[in-house]
Amino acid sequence: MKKVLVINTGGTIAMSTDAQSESVKPMDDHVIEKIVPFLSGYADIKMLNPFNLPSPHITPPIMNQLRLFIEQEMAAGSYSGVVVTHGTDTLEETAYFLDLTLPFELPVVVTGAMRSSNELGADGPLNLISAVRVASDPASRNKGVLVVFNDEIHAARHVTKTHTSNVATFQSPQYGPIGTVTKKAVSYHHAPLDRECYKVVHADANIPLVKAVAGMDPRWLTFLLEEPIDGLVVEALGLGNVPPAIVPVLQQVLAKGVPIVLVSRCFNGQVQDVYDYAGGGRQLKDMGVIFSNGLNGQKARLKLMIALQHTCDPAELQGLFDH
């Protein structure tokens, strides 16, 4: 039987609902272990619990610790794949960080739950079973880190949380899932064309993420000039435009040698240097702003954090974000 490593990091899948207060919180350290008997028919499971954190408590340094933990365990044992259980709020970020930094061809699958373990219609057990099935399937090899939820398989690069409470929250806008999990099979209908993987030492760069809105006041961004930041990600309007009032601040940030990556606040499409007016994409491109190839803001931040460990050259960074 194939062997699958299951790494629990916390989140709703590892929480219970308090009957009196109706609040969801960690109440039983062994919630996920109770699912193991249901997994044994699909793989030989080794389950480890390196930490138990709600997903808002996850930070890039913790993501990097998780990456190191996975690498160490994979070097020490012979596995068919890895499953990581994770809270849903930052799940897409951890999945993408691992996608950018783990060099494995073996499947790495991230899953979780939208409903706590003792809640009616709890989705955690089925998601975990599906994730184990995907991780142990040879067809899942060399597809990067995968996110499995609600019988769907998504690529970490494209998936995002789209609903605050629906069990079908994880979607891949513009691309859709790359496969499905049925009662009898794991099936893929398309896959990422290529992968990118970077060596990483740390994950503690100071990179703010700001979102453009109508009537934006440049005073909101003065902290960018006062604090030592390593980079900046701007969620721009539409095709890649910002209110003209903030352009001088962005120019000053660039003048300090701080790279700025531009993404769109739209969840479909990618930014382009098309509009030629004050604050338009053409002006931003001429200033030296880096245009990202379809990533959302939170993922572009992680990629910049990793990319800066390899180069600070704006042209080279642009090449990485073209990928």
C-alpha cells in the first residue's frame, strides 16, 4: 500500500463548535487523528502535528518552517505523496509558497475545512480522504502543489478563496479546477504547462500590499516612505491603473530602489500597460513598475519575497513575473 504523509497545521478542520457559545475554536488536539481509520483503506498514513494554528496566525516564516519540515520528512521516509491540512483563510498563500519552493515531483496536496469537526455537514473528513487519494495517485505527480476541496483539484498558483463560508469556496477564476475526485477515481482534464521553483533561505522580507480605490489620498501611503520596506505590491484598478494622486508617492518609493509589483484588484485577467494618461499603466510601466502575469496581490507578495533572494534587478524581476 502507498504511504502518505499527513501534516496537520491547524485551522477549522482541527476545530470544534462549542455548544453553548456556538463559537468555533480548538477544543480537541486529536480531532484529525479520529479520521485516520477512514484513510487506511486508501494509503498507509503517517500523521504529524508540527503546530496547531488558526490560519490568520500563519506567517511567511511559518510557511518556510513548514517547507523545511516537509523536506526533512521526505528525505527521511519513502512516501507516495504529502497532504497538508490548513486553515482556509491563508491556505492559498501557504499552498503557493510551497509551490514556489518545493522541488518535488511527488504530489503535495493542501486541504482543510469550512465547517468544524462536530458541525452538521462537516466537510473536513471527506476533504482529507480526497486529498489522500489525490496525493497517492501517480497521475498527481509533477503538477506542483495542489489544493483539494469539495471534490475538486486546483493548482496552487490559480486557486483562491471566494466565499466566506460556502464549502465550495475554493475556485480558480479564469482557469477552473484541473481535475476532480469521484467515488471511483481521481481524474485530471488539464494541468499547468510548466512549473517554477526557487531556492529560499528565509521568508521575512517587509513587503506591504496596498489596494487602489477611487479618490485615494497619497497621505495614506506616507508610511511607505518612512518605513524600511523591501518591496511593494499594488492592487491596481482594472487593467493596471491607479489614481493619479498616488503616483508621486510611488515614484519616491522607486527612487529609493524599492521594487513595486503591480497586480489588478479584478480576479480575472492580468495587468497591461495600455492606458496612456496620468496614473495609467503606460506611465507606471515607464516609471519602472513591474507588471505581474495574473497573480493576485497576496500571491504576488510571496513571489516578490522569494524573488528578492535571487535578484534585485528590475529587469530580471520583471522576467520572473512574466513567467
